[in-house]
Amino acid sequence: MSTHSATGAIDHHTDHTTTTGIPNKKLFMWAFLASDCMFFGTLISTHLVYRLHPTPNGPDIKKLFSIDLTLFATFVLLVSSLFVALAVNASQKGRVKSVRQLLLGTIVFGLMFLSCQVFEYGNFLHEGLTLSSSMFGTTFYTLTGTHGCHVAIGVLWLTLMYIRTFKPADERPWVLRSLGHLVVFAAVAVTCIITLVSTAHTVEEHGFTAGALAHAAQHNIVPIAIALVGFGILTWLGRTHKAVDFGQANAIDIESLGLYWHFIDIVWIVIFTVVYLLEFL
């Protein structure tokens, strides 16, 4: 399926290298992550400082937080990190089909994490915790919102990388097909998030019962229909038996993506500790 042999070794000679012997793409990613680390360090430090000076008559954070939901979101993000690591390994061995499956798995888990964050924000806003209601709200939304934006960018990058694996080895046009692929992906992602958040609200109100799930399905019949049609189109667009211009030489691209995704996972672990767990100590 790939035009490259699967030797299992990483060949960085297909990429320009610096005097350090590290590929430029990888070196650039490390430099970006170093700057992003300082950026998140500033946001986390700000939250910790202002946490010691709460706004008078501010909300009771312990009552607002749902530690079970946050633990589930953390678990989802950690599993997605495993999928990315496996995708890097598969790309180094030229296993394009495995790379696609693992990238799709990471995308699904990334969307699940974003759904959890949207659900949590909706509850907090309903309880009166806004960006301007208290100092905690300001630092909380700024920190977690910035991280959420990083996850969304990562999901977009994963999607683009998935589409890139279908580039034909010959000169057949594929740009329009790729744009269609991206549009369908966007529609599926939005409708899935809407359905998951709405279902979570229904289950929260009526419990995890067959009746509650049926009510959620009936209430979200349009998003569900769009998602199902979208999945069908994605399956059709993903059918290819011809050689593709993606293989072992592209392992550095997956590796750079993996570095970014692992970074936002590590940042979330820090956020989960200093923002959520610290409130219960």
C-alpha cells in the first residue's frame, strides 16, 4: 500500500538535518514546545497565585467540580497518547493502514475530551461561574480554555495527517477530494460533540437508563443522522487500493505530531493536579 519499504528503522536521511544531527522538523517542534512550556508555566503560576486570594463571596469550587468527569477526561487523553505512540511506531515500519486506524482512534478520543470540557463549561456557566464572576473563574477559563484550544488544534492536525496518508503516488489530482474529506470530518466532529454533550445532560438529569438514552437519541435525531451519513462518506473516501505517497519517509511528520500531542497530555496532568486535585487537599 505504501511506496516505501517497511524495514522498521527510522531513516532521517530523507529530511534535512542540522549540525546536531536532529531533523529540522523535530528541532523546530522541540523549540516550539519549549516556548509553549513557558507560556503554560505562566498561566499555571498565575492561577496558583490568585488562588490564594479568592474573590469575596465567590462560588464553592468543591461543589462545582465533578472529579469523576475530570478523571474520565484525563483517562481519555492518556489513552489517546498511547494511540499516538503506536502510530509513530507503525509509521516507522511503513504500515500505512495501521497509522490511519491509530490516528482515527486518537481523533475520536480527542473529540471525547473536548466534549467533556464543553459539558463541564456548560455546567459551570449554569452555576454562575463565568470569566468575570471571580478571580478563580478568570484564571480557570484562561488556563483550561487555552489547553482546550491546543487539543482542538491537535485534533485538526491529526485529521490533516490522516487525510495526507491518502495522497496518491502518481500525479492524480487529490486536492478537491482532500478538501471534501476535511469538510465531512468537520461536520462529523461537530455533530458528535453536540450529541455527546446533549446525551450527558440528559443522563445527568434522568439517570443512565434506556429511557434517558432513547430521549437523548430522539432529541438529537438530526445530529445523529448527519454523523452517520458522515461516517459512511468517510468510509467511502477511505477506500483505496492504489499506491500512496506516504510511508517510512513520513515517520518524522508523525513523530512531530506525537511530540505535540504528548506535550498537551503532560500539561493536562499538571492542570488536573494543580487546578482540580488541589481543591480537595
